[in-house]
Amino acid sequence: MRCEHEHDDGAYVLGALSPAERTAYERHLATCSFCREAVRDISTLPDLLSRLDATEFAKLVDPSLSAGAEHHPIRRRVTRRKSAKALTVRIVSSAAALLLIALVGVGVFVLTRGSSAPAATPPGPAVAMMPVAGASPLTATLRMTSKAGGTIVDLTCEYSKSATKPYTFRLIAYGPDDEKEQIGSWQAAPGTDFPMEAVTHFAAGSLSRLELVQYDGKALLAYDVP
């Protein structure tokens, strides 16, 4: 399953997201191991880019530009023969570095073209999840947004102040033929709200039900998708 936010890691690491987008993406990171790993893999990129120096890069490609290089014809020929293979390797490595920088620049440009980007799909209305059996220590509302390849579920859950201890809850999505998947889990403290953005591969028309359950599997709240 591909994540809806799989292309946001570069913009997040380079600081190209707006404050609201950054907050939403950080909430998403709490529930998506795929995106956390992507951010971890490129987290050193800004530091590496800041160290790139045009003069040093030119010297790397052509060592004869370095200060103090020997200019005697015979010594130049000997030096060139000894370093031919190493120079070839440096040129290939440097070209790869330039290509990476160019790709990152294009990606940031595309991600930050707010004025020409197509409008995002608006989220659906907020709906309340209903108790499954009797009273529940939880109340929750959710919004659903259809995307290519699945559905984004924005959940806000409130755990009763009268609860005596923190407890772990899970959000389960159901599709055709009772197929299901867990799309989020968290530990709620008494009297607190917990917002969460989750993603399911069940798209509009196939997502049939959402359930909020205790960690032991007991369903507390549910919403049947029309």
C-alpha cells in the first residue's frame, strides 16, 4: 500500500511546508512507519547541501585547479597517469551529486507552487461515531477525504474525565466481505482529546464501516459509511 503523503518527506525536511501542513504531516508521522523511515533517510540532506562549495567541487573534478599544483611538463604527465582512474571515479561521483541536487531543487519547486497547484479534494462533513453497546467512555467525530488509492480519515477522540487510567484504543476500517485493517492506534489519557489522521486503502464505495475498539478488540464506537 502506497501512502498518500509519500512525496511530502523532502518538503518537510527542507522546511518547504506551511505551518499548518507541517503540523498535519507531523501528526501523520506518528501513525506511518513508511514516512518516518523516509524522513530519517534524508534528514541529513540539508546539512550536506549547505556544505557544498562551488570552488571545492571544481577542484574535485579537476585537481589541477588546486593551489600549489605542479606545473612542470614531465611531473604533470606522471601525475596524470597516476591519478587517471581516481579522477574518473571522482567525476562520476560528482556528477551523481549534481544530479541529486538538481532533482531535490525540482521537487521543492513543484511542491511549493501553491498558486498553480490544483485544488485539494475538500474533506467531507464532520460526523459523530455512535456507541456500539450502551455507554462509552469515548466520544469521537471524523471527516473522510477521498483520494486516489484510498481514503483519509481525520479523527478527533475525547476520553472521559471519569476514566481511572490511560487506555489503548485502535481505529479499524472495514471493506467488502468484512475485510478489515487497523489504520491507527494510540494511548488516551483521561480527560484528553486526541486528533489523528489515518489512511486506509479502502476507497469511496468500498469503505463500509469504521470502528473504534479497545485494545482487546471490544468495539466501543462505530460509523457506517453511507
